[in-house]
Amino acid sequence: MSSLYGPIDVSSGKASVNISAYPDTQCIVIYNESPLYLNVTFAGAGQHSYPAFTGDIFQARDGFNGSIQITANPYLTTSGQAPANVVFILTYGSTDSLTTTLLKGGSTSFPISLNRLSNIGNSISVGTSASSIVNDGNVAGTQIIESTVTGDAGGSAVTLTNNAVMVLGDVANPGSLTMKGPLTTSGVITSTSTVSLDSGTLTSDGAGNLTCTAVLFNEKAIPRAKISGDAGGNINYDLPNGTRVAQLLTTGVFSTIGGLTITGGKIQLIIGTITKMTALSGTGNATVNTNTAQVPNCVCFDPCTLSGSSQTIGGTLAASTVVTTGSGLAWAAMAYCQ
């Protein structure tokens, strides 16, 4: 009659068990339900080895006292993911059919393989690969890619459906998208939270406010200047303290606080251009610097500025114009360059 011992845990590397001695036990079958290589010592009867996930028979003999010592040696890289790390021992007496077959030299079918885990002995990349994923003929919204992180109760961290809806990240694993090349879209990019561009120097707060923390307009560093739109469709430019310094109205009128200064540029007119313009004034004949640093294209005079009477006035086209008029008569002029 056979007897069962086990399961015997061998995950620590050592195990021992006492069974019935010889002659009560004459045939021993050990099932190695682990990814470990077992060296088994049968006290007084010898030794036998059992590779991972195998079963084999051992014939006891006179002198076996029933003590079994097991030494487990890890040699497969999958030992941490094995379905079990135990050993089962079956003993048979002299009248059992397995013992009779063994003693007569018949076939016992041992050793046998226990197909619990397949492994080639070293770390490998396990998975499949394909040149494409094809999912045709399913209704819109059919999920074709999904991934959930271990321990993430929030659900899928990655999903892709057949109607081109991709979701990256959840609360526990927010996710990110890094691109080495450009992002091209023919639709609208929508964010329900903040947006950060250019290493954080240009941000949106999710409420319609755009903030620049570095360079904005004409290479002037203006910390946290804000551009916003209002209900009337106007575009407003505000300083960090909330002061509005410029506004572009829907009528096309651009207004500023403190005047408009152009350095090195042009005012583009409907016909022609004006690159420089200066205001001049004086009394009587005089040679006046136009401050245009070049010969102006025109010097326009306004007589009777203070005198209140008509007068004849003129000036030369020169960087320093020579003004000729009546003695003691005040005048004003405008010099401009194209």
C-alpha cells in the first residue's frame, strides 16, 4: 500500500522528511514540483538527483533508515515566477504493483516530465512581434490595445480603439509623450489642464490665460506678461501687476498707454513709408538740427504758431535746416524721412 508525504516546501534550499524505513518502504517516487534542481540523500541507501519539474523512482534497500535529506539548487531564471516550490513523496511496499514491476526489471515509465512551466534556461524576451496590427470590420470604439499596470486599481493606463482614440495614463500613472520630431495635426489640440511649452517659459493655466516667463515681443524680457482676450473680442496686453498697457480692438485700432516708440523699424503706410519724424520749433531766423541724422525728405512749416499773424517762412532740406522768417516770429515744423 502506498503512502503520501507532502507537500514539502523546498524554497529555502533545504528540507528533510522521515518516512517508513526498509523493508516497509522498498520503492520511493519523488515528484519535484519546483523549478529547482534537487539532490536527495536516502540515508543508508544512496543518493539520487531530480531536475526541475520531473518525477522519478528510487529503489530502497537494506540499510535505509527512513531519513531523506533534500538540497535544492536554483538554476532557472524563472524560479521566482514558478507555480510551486514543493516536493511530493510516494512510498510503496513489497506487494505494490510498482515495486513488483521495478524488482522484475519491467518498465515503470519513470522518469517523467511534469509540464508545469516551460523555460529554455536563461532570460529571454518573451512575446510576439508583427509588422502590423489589423483590426477590420468591428464597430467604432472596439479596443485593440490595452495595458494595465500591476496594482493600479484605476484601470487601464494605455488604451487604443479602432476609431483612433488613444488614452495615455490614469491617476496613478499619469504617463507622458516624448517626440523627437514635429507634431502635426489637422484638428484641434485640447487640454483640460495646464499646458507648458518651450521648457516651461510659455504656459497656459487651463482657464484661457497665456503666460510667458522669458522673452516676449521684440526680444524684451518681460516676466510673466499676459495676453488675454475679452468678451468683446479685443486682445489685451497686461503687465504682471495687472496694468493694461496695450489693446488691439476688433475695429483694428491699436492703443497703447504712454505712446508708441519705433526703434529702427518703419510705419507702413497705405502708400509709401516714414522711417523718421521729428518735431521742430523756434523764433525768427535760425539753423535748427532736425535730429534725423540724415537729410530729410521734407520739412513742413506751421507759421503763426505764436505771432497770430501771417508770415513767410521757409527752410532748407538739410540735416540742420536753415529757417528763414520774420524777426521775432514764432514757428513750428515737422521733418520726416522716407
